[in-house]
Amino acid sequence: MESLDQQVLDAMGRWHAQGHRFALVTVAQTWGSAPRQPGAWLALCDDGRVQGSVSGGCIEDDLIERMRSGALRAAGAAPTLVTYGGTREAARRYGLPCGGTLALVVEPEPDLASLQQLAQGIQAGRLMRRRVDLRDGLVTVMDADAGPEVQWDGEVLCTTHGPRWRLLVIGAAQTARFLVPIAQSLGFAVSVCDPRPEYHTEWDVPDAPWLPGMPDDVVLAMRPDPHTAVVALTHDPKLDDLALIEALRSPAYYVGALGSVANNEVRRARLCEHFELSTAEVDRLHGPIGLPIGSRTPPEIAVAIAAQLVAVRRGVCANAPATEAAWPPSRTPVCQAG
């Protein structure tokens, strides 16, 4: 499953190949409540097709009509700034909550070469930055670091695209097959490690490279940073624990392990007693893994894991075990057997 950025880029590539003209709209800034964050994309084809979004729908409808009527191109091919909202009446008209306002950079004729360069970089797993200068219309694409995702000063818009986040999946069983494409759609560059040859021979999930070696060596070689998540899914302590030990000692923002409440409590005690992890390190472990949605089947467990990856990334869910009282105490713990 492709990321949202890749879907937009692919759509524009198809439209160009079909001989259509298209525009690209980027959220540059928001005030108040807004449906999409800065950096969100919307591609508009001259026949009314769209890919991506910048709001809940009403702004898209207005932009589609302006694209069809030629109004978006009335001022020429140069990028322009368009603002929606700002008043209660405008907010109601365009479906913006709480009087929100959106500043959009509209490119009536986006530079095709820069879009192709951006798509190639993302497909190669590189983090890319796209810079649009409204003063002269110049668009440049370059490799990026882990800086701000969006920068906007009223004249120059810089947006970051590509896999800012990494996910290492330990274990290539059925749950991993469902988790990988979901995580990819959420912007994770996903790698898989499983030293068991019977799983390696059957692994055929696209764009999820297989990393050879034992899980602890793979985690060390990966050098997890605060944009990295490590998920252990083998349900075999001999494999999962090795990866978890190194991951919990690293700056990884998320570390989770499959298993029941009882199994994870035993695991925590084992990691402290036999592997000399501190209480603070072990408390970072999410186990049972995933948000408590009553998941039972592999795809349901994958959804729960993906939801927790997002919740921790967004700061909604504390980076602490799912068994803590931050969650409703009345819920029934889920035994997530692999």
C-alpha cells in the first residue's frame, strides 16, 4: 500500500501520460481547527479527477470547479497563495470547524521534472525536500535531513516527503503480512527480520526488505532513532527478547511485543532479572501490543498495532505499557496469539 504522497505523485504521472493538464495544491498553513495539516497535498486533473485532500470536502469541491472552469490558470502558471476561511460564514461554507483558516499554495502547472525527481527519491527510500518559491515560481527538489516537515514564511514553502519513520518487524508470520502495507501507507519504511528459513522462503510482501541475521544484530545495525519503531511478532522469546533488549536500550520511539498480559508480565520480569534492563527501560515496552480494540485475527491485530504506532507518534498514547491505567480499567485484556 502506497503512502499518501506516492498516491498523489502516481496520479499526476498517469494524468500527464494521458495528455491531461493538472494542478497541485499544498496546505501551507492553518489557523484554528483544520481538517488537514500543513504539507497535505491535493492533485486536480482538468477532467475533475482528484487525488489527495486538503480539507473535509467542500474546499475540494470549490477547487475542482475552479480547475474545470480554468480559474486556477487565470493568473498564469506561477504558484499562487489562496486562503479559505477566516470568517464564520466562510468557515461554514467550506466545512472548516471552529472558524478555521487554510492557506494553500496552488501550482496551476507544477514542474513535471521536479515531480519525477521527487517520486524517484521516495521510491528509493530517501527523504526528500521540495521547495516552492512564490516570488519567482522556482521549484527545487533535494535530499533532506530529519528537519521540520513543513516550513512556510509567506513566500517560500518547503515540504518534506518520503519515509521519515522506520519500522522493523521481527517475525514474518501472518500478522506481519497485514501490518506491513498498513504501516507503509502511514509513512513508515518497513523492514522485516526473521532468522527462520521457512518464513523467509515464503516472504513476498512488496517493498519490505528482508534483513538477514539474528534480531539483536539487526536492531544494532539499524541504529534506531526517535523516528524508529520495533515490533516483535514471532511469539518466541528466543527471538523476540533478543530484539527487544537492544530496542529498549535505544532511542526508538516505540517498542512492542506480541503476547498475552501474562506472557508479557513474565517477559518484563525476565528482561529485568536476567538481562539487567532497568525498570525504566522495561516500562517502555508495549505489551500486549496494540490498542485494546478487542482484536483476535491477524488483520485485526495488525490494525491495533498500527493504531498504537500512530497514537504514540502523535503523543495521544503515552509511551508506556498498554496495561497501565491510562486506558479504561474496565476493558478486558486481549490475548493476541500469533
